[in-house]
Amino acid sequence: MATNRLEILTQMVRQDPSNTFARYGLAMEHSNGGDLAKAVEEFETLLRQDENYAAAYFHGGQALEKLGKIAEARDMYEKGIEAATRKGDAHTRAEIEAALNLLPL
């Protein structure tokens, strides 16, 4: 039996790999726990399943930044702006644009 959020979310994703909400939660749990490489892996898997999951671009980009992968973060943010625009999600688009603007040149 699962005893923590990470285990619960991992089981949920195993049972239904197409559950984007559970995969997003799993990615966030890895990120919050400091396993940024695993978080990025989960965000990327999620975005292959749903290229319009705008929040995943924001948090995936942040994880990439923390890993020092600035060029990859920039790419993630740019794709996120496109996705948020497609969805009409002005709030998430503004957050991603702000993060992109803070990246070093």
C-alpha cells in the first residue's frame, strides 16, 4: 500500500499512463522533492501526451533552469507560450513570458 504522495502518484501513473493530471502531480512531486531530472522526464512525457498542458511547460522550464540547462529551459518556455496562446490561457502565458524574460542571454 502506498504511504506517501510520490508512491500514490507513481501507482496512479502505472495504472493509467495516459492520466495527465496524475503525471503532472508526479512531476511536481519529483520537483518539490528535489529530483529535478526525474521531474523534467515526467514533464516531457506529459507534454508528449498533451502538448497543450501549459503549466507543464512553466514548471518543466523552471526545473531545467535549476539544472543549469538554460537553452532547454528557453525552448520549453517558448513552446509553453505557444501552447498557452492556443488555449487562450493568458495567465499562464504571462507567467511563462516572465520566466523567459528572466533567463540570462
